[in-house]
Amino acid sequence: MKLVSLSINPVPSGAKVSAFDGYDGLKLRSALWEPTIGPARGTVCIVQGRGEFIEKYFEVIADLRRRGFAVAIFDLRGQGGSERTLSNPRKGHVIAFTEYDRDLAIFIEEIVKPALPQPLIGMGHSLGGNILLRNAQDEASPFARMVLLSPMIAIHENMLGVSPPIARAYATIAGLLGMSGTYVHGGGDEPDDFKKFETNRLTSDFMRWSRNKAIIDAAPELASGSPTVGWLRAALRSTRMLLRPDYAKYVCVPMIIFAAGADKVVSTQAIEDFAVDLKFGSHILMPGSRHEILQETDTIRQRFWAAFDAYMGISVASAEKG
């Protein structure tokens, strides 16, 4: 399980790549990096969005290492360089999000803690934000803080095509009819957001969109297609849990949440409503940003990093020096 290196997206130096066994023995690809400056501030554990892969985060990894953080990341089951659960490798399929929970726990205990410094900071994008929020009510959570970007608290109706209750009914009935491993209605093997830049929902930055497309063009085995019915059913169950009126009130891990102002993948309103009820957290709206804040324009990314540095207590001079 190697990392794919391109001239426009080289592997950051010092990568330690390995495979570990998920909760059911599925081989999951992981990578670790030490910080490029010291003393180490801790370790940022990146939890990916649906269909993502480690290579997509090389720029972010470099940004974090320059700030004195070690970085740990793994490809979620069924995507990137990790093994698939279905015969069609483009189907990133799970039955329940507890599968992600159990894999993350193994990754932290067996891969991260023995190798990288404390404290641990969870950084989750979209699906990764959902996974971390599932962990954030646990007083025994391994994370000292969390940084969430466009967390999937509710799926945008633009993605569902119908209202959430109808989507839940569709996913439930289709699952009962034995269609759990099939693509959702209208779905297929090709990633929709890499067909044309003009119609992508992820970023308004053509350079970063082109770079990410070049990665999957060079290594198509990393790509994922549409969600399966089973994944959708699991996602809707998990978001329904997070949307309970009392859920945010019992989150005990301090966090900062970033919401994208032009998001058409997850609900920005749901993120803002959730953040209001947090006892140990705050949120920042990123105007003009599409779903992937860390893959956005330099201007948007600079606003993110300025807020990140302030939250982590990193001085401007230290960030620029790194």
C-alpha cells in the first residue's frame, strides 16, 4: 500500500506508510508524519470525507507539519488505498457507521498513540466530521480538541434530491429488498464532481480541482463512485442521531467548526444550529466556500489557517517561520 506521487503533488518527506487491520480484518492504508519543526505541538489525526484518499491531503499535511504538528491519516474502509468490502471497488459501502467508529479506535490505539506525540487533535471533513462527532460525547475520547470542516450533520437536499424523510424511506425499503449493495438511484462508478470543473460542488479553485483529478487519473484505483443504498441508509441514521435536540449539549470535547457558505453537499444551516448548542465549541462561517474548505482558493484557505492558528494558540510569526 504505497502513496501515489505526482510532480504536482509530491509525497511529503518522511512518510511512514503501513496497513493495519480494521475491526473485521479489512486492510486499511495509513500514513504518519513527524513535524518539520519542533518542539512538537501534538498530533493532528485527519479523518477523511466520503470517497477521499490520503494523497488529496498532501498540501494540508505540509501545512500542519510546518506548524509543529505530527500528522496521522488513514483511508476509510472501502475507499482510497484501503480494501473494499464489495466486488465493485468503486462502491464505498458500509452497513452502519459503527464500522467507522471501530476502525478509528483501532487506528488511534494501535497506530497513532505508540508512534506520535500527544495531545491528539481530531480534524474531520464532511463524513470525517460526522465520525468525530460520534466520538465527541465520550468522556474517554482520545482527542483533546477537534477541528471540523463542513461536518456532515445533515445531508443537503440538493444531494438527496428529495426530503430527508423520503430519502430515509427509500433507503430503508430498498435495503429490505436486498439492494443495500447497489448504487443509489441514478448513481454509478464515476465520481460526479470530477467530470467537469464547472459543475463540481467541491471547490471553486481550478488548480486544486485539477490536481485532485490528476491523482485519480493517474491512480484510478483510488477513486470512488456514488454512495450505495446501504451507505445512504447508514448516513441518514447517523445524521438523525446528531440532529437530536440534546446531542450537541452533551459533546464534551472542545471544538471549532467551520461551515462553508456555498455548500451544496451538507447543510450549512444544520451546522450552525448544532454549533449554537455546544458548551465547549464555536463555529465560523466561510463565505463563498464550497464544500471542501481545505481544497478551496488561497484566500479562503488563508482565512481558515488564521482561525486555526488562533484556536491552537500559534502566533503569526511561528506559522510563517514554519
